[in-house]
Amino acid sequence: SVLSTLVGIAIEQGYIENLDQPVLDYFPDRNVEHMDKRKAAMKLQHLITMTTGLQCRDSYLYGNSGLREMSYSDDWVQFVLNLPMESRPGEKFEYCNGASLLLSAVLQRAVGRTTAEYAREVLFEPLGIEEFEWDETPKGITFGWSKLHLKPTDIGRIGYLFLNKGKWGS
């Protein structure tokens, strides 16, 4: 939810055009394995909705085996980009931590700083959240899917923001 909120802010600020942009447009410098029409069709909206079509095996349903494999790789973003496709994007929901990692990597490329730094600037500080930690990969990509450490009262601030339809202090 926090990452999706940050992507929405980035769209509003003009860093990201919209959710219909192809994911691979953000990684023109990467050689991606298992390329086909389905992977080329994967858009930002598919990352947010966990409907990527990737053969992602990193949830509890698979004993988090995909997370272990990813953590052993040199480049976690490349690991996710290289996953084979098992369905068309948008066809089915499959929880994939790697989708959130890719979304965080996209956000970082778009805004020119880490997702955690961007979160501090555009979300946490305006809400009065002063202390937080958000883990990152060995290559400096903020996780996106978890490892965001906030005080319970600060999580409540984010919840209030959602309940108040994105308005704070009014």
C-alpha cells in the first residue's frame, strides 16, 4: 500500500506518466531472459495488482523458495526480470514479492533517488513520520514488498490518510 501510494504521488508529480507504461521501458539497459510478447506487455498496473504473469514462486504457497533464490543472486532486479512467464499479464492474480521489488526499482529510476528517500520526502515527513527504516537489496533497491519498519502510531497516520481519501489535516 505504501509503495502504491508513492507511485500515485510520482504520477501526480509527473515522474511516471501512468500505469499503462510497459515495465521493460524502465530497463532499456538490461538484457532480459525469456522474452516474449507476454513479458513485453507487462505494465506497471500489473506490478501493482500482482497480475504480472511471471512464474514467481516467492510467496508462502511455495515456501518462499523464490525469495531464497532471489536473495542468492547478485542482482535481485535482474533475477525477477529474468523469470519466465506462465500467463498473460492481467490474466490471473499471483502474489509476487518480486513484482513489488520491480515496482520499487521503476520508482527509483523515475524519481532519481531511493524509494525510501522519496517516501521520506513526499509521504512520511508531510505526515509527521520522523523515524523509519526500509531495507534494501545489496544493489540499493528499496524492497518495496516488506521490511518497512514504522512505529504503530505512524502506521496509524498512513491508515488515517487512506481513510480520509488522501487528505491530511483536514
